[in-house]
Amino acid sequence: MGLLTGLLTLPLAPVRGVVWLAEQIQECAEEQYYDPVNIRAELDRAEEARQSGELTEEECVDWENELLGRLMYRQE
């Protein structure tokens, strides 16, 4: 029955390949999004933007809170 099922679902192989690829891309994106090194670099950029006047104090605090939330989520 395994051979018959394999033959009948063969036309779906490209779809399974696309789904697998999408899952791999999502995993990679989440890894980068929650990477502590990247988050710390963004925290540094936020501080530099605040000091240069590109961001207001409130905008910088909001950005930092979002980054710290990502960092804490990863540690849980």
C-alpha cells in the first residue's frame, strides 16, 4: 500500500517541497529575529539614534522595550 500511496501522491511532491522550503525560511528568519547578538546590535543602534536626535526619547524607549521583549521571549 505504501508504493500505491506514494504513486498517488506524487503530483503533490512539489507542494511538499515548497512547504518544506517555507518552513526552513521561517525557522531561519526566527533564529535571526531572536538572536541575542542581533538584538544587542539593534539596542546599540537605538541608543546611537537617540543620541544623534534621529529618535525621540519615547521612540527609543518603545524600540528598546520591543527588543528586550524579544530577548526575554527567546530565553523562556
